[in-house]
Amino acid sequence: MVSQKALPRKFYEQRPLVVTKKLLGKNIVRRVEGGVMIARIVETEAYIGPRDKASHAYDNRKTKRTLVQWSKRGCAYVFKIYGRNHCFCVVIGRRHVPAVALIRAVEPLQGLELMAKNRHVRSTVNLTNGPSKLAQALRITSELNATDLCRRGDLFIAEGEEPIGRIVSSARIGIDYAREYRSVPWRFCVPDSIFVSKRQ
DNA sequence: CGACCGATCCTC
DNA sequence: AGGATCGGTCGT
């Protein structure tokens, strides 16, 4: 039986890289009409503004899109990318310091049928093995931007099983333009998960 | 107001 | 390897 108690604010108030790493193994709980979906986080990345050139909040770019990055830790930052895809992040920066953890991959635990319906794919691994794939599977869109994940609502994160083995860290994916921040090891994943992006 | 482009995914 | 697809962002 998996816990459905939201992680406390205190969890998100640790140092950004600590939170990003500790999110591995935690469970995303998503309630929609038709049921509950639960998925275990297996891959994350940290974006730590304002100096991080890969971050949307680089150089303190505070816009309508990025504003949530300055809100309370433990809130959701959901953005749309390439016109059709969404990505799901968690705010983890101290007050006045924008920072988020991007959820890059999860393992489905409950509600696989719902996820498959949302994704229109057959294979289980293809359900949630990428940031926009999991957002689509869990039906996470811009409407959920700024959701407080510390409340037990339609979207929150709960305690899960500790990852077994050593956490792998590496450079982040898809941010080659970020100059000297291109190679910082701010990507974390559990070892041996088939849902983790190829490339480590 | 126009131009550019992306923390991706899918198909070829 | 290339196209989809559109709102955010920035320069004029």
C-alpha cells in the first residue's frame, strides 16, 4: 500500500540539489475524473537561477511564465514547450532565488490504464520515460501551474520507497546552449530503471 | 507587431 | 534526421 500523504513543506526547504536528488523514489499522486494515478520518480534535473544559463529564470528573467519560480517552495512549475508538450517541475528555491527540479521520468505504479488512455500508446515504458510523456500520461497541463504540492489535492507528491543502489548524476539533457552550465552534474537518476532517458 | 525558438516527441 | 506547433520573449 502506498502513502497518500503529501510531503511537508520542510522537505522542499532543503538545499536545491539535495531536494532534486531526494525526489528520486518519491511518488507523484494525480487524481482526475476517472481515478487516481500514482508514479514513482526515477529521474530529475535541477535548474538553479539566476546564474544557470539553462534556467528559464536566468538573469532573473521574471515574466508571466517564470513568475511561479519565485513563489513558495513545493509549488508546481508547469510550462508548455514546442507548442504541444508540457513539463512538470517543483519550485525549490529560497525566497528571491528562482530554482526548480524538473521531473524527467517516472515509473507507473497505479492507474496504468488511465495513463495509457491519456497517451494513446501500448508499451508501458513509453508511457512515462520522458518529461513531456509523463506530463501527458498524468494529465499535467498549464492549468496545474502554481499548484501547492504540499496540499493533498489533485496533484501532490508523497513518500515512496527509497531507491536501491547508488544514485547516478550526470549532465543535464537538451541544454547544450547553456555555456559553462552545460556540463554541471545536476541530473539525477536511480540506477537500472528502464524509464530513465537513454544517455548517462 | 513581427520574428525567432525551445528543459520534446514522433515518424520517417 | 526533420517536422510539428504555438506562446513566451525580445527587438524594432
